[in-house]
Amino acid sequence: MSLTITITSDFICPWCYVAETRLKQALTQLKPDMEVEWSWHPFELNPAMPSAGIDRKTYRAKKFGSWEYSQLLDAKTIQATQNDDIGFRYDLIKITPNTLKAHRLTWFAAQQSRATAMAERVFKAYFTEGQDITDISVLTQIAVEVGLERDTIHSFLTSDTGVQEVRELAQKAIAEGIHEVPHIRIHEQVLSGAQPSEVYFTALQNALQAIAA
């Protein structure tokens, strides 16, 4: 028997990173005695974003009315996650990225059983290191760090492989009624938004009991 966790998320979303971090924490505390299968599904909050992204200050000031208000929103996520092992560094982020390449990379990594490691590393690269996750060289190095072969990844990222598949998965999520992320399915229970670790812990317990019944 195995427990399946399906995460629909976007790498531009800080709450997706928070949700994944808290879910992993709950799993660590629970220590389930069965295999856990993670399934990562793409979602694009900004599908029309230019492929190279946009200067973050320019983009956020336009989206939220002012740069100052954007910084206030950033500060709220930092304050809300003081007890989480994340460490947001918005001051290092220069580009608001198009996330298609990062989703393609995670899709490719899933075929090598590396999707979770890849997703975690992409989130960290963007939110805590301020790296440009539209940059093929950045994504290639991330892939190498999680155990994939450099030349293979570079060739993949410079091709169109996976573009159609990722976009179809993103459209499928919308067709299934998913319009905001993070969206997490633990067995048959759906949790939207970033929940406290305790909520994920309870959901995991319920799922394990249902599977074992």
C-alpha cells in the first residue's frame, strides 16, 4: 500500500512553498509505515508572463498599486512563516519569472523519480537565494544538484520537449476546478491554501487510517 499526495502549485507562489514545507514537516512527525508517492502538477499564475520574466519591482508596483504595498505583502509572508524552515529573501529577487521552464524541469525530473527534490530546490533557489528561474543555466545547475545529468538537462531545456505536456496538465487542473494554489490532495482529502502543519498532520492520519481500513 502507498499514500498518494498530489500537489498543484506554481513556483512563483510563496504559499505553495510554505504548504510543501509544512506538509513535509507533518510527514516527518508522523513517520508513516508505508510508501508516500508525491505527484507534482503544474499551475501557471501568470501564463502570459514574458519568457524572460519582468523586473520584480516594476511588475509588483503595477500589480499591487505601489512597490511599498508589495513590500508590505512580502513582510506579511515573512512574519507568518517565522516558525517555518524557509527564510524568504525577497530582497534578493530581481525578476518575477515565467515558470514554464521550471515546471517542465519538474515534469522531466518526475520521470527520473526526482520531482519532489527538484520542486523543493526550485522553490529554494527562487525564494531564499533570489535566483532567476527563467535562466537555463540556473535551472541546469539546480538539476545537477538533485542528481540529473548536465548535458541531458541542458539539451532538454533548450528544446520544446515537455511544453505541450505541461500546458495540458495546467489546463487540466483548471478544467477540474482548480483556480488557486496551493491545492493539495492527500488520498481523498483536498486542502486549499497553506495550512498549519497540524492540519496536514491530521489529514495524513485520516488518509493512513482510510487506506488501512
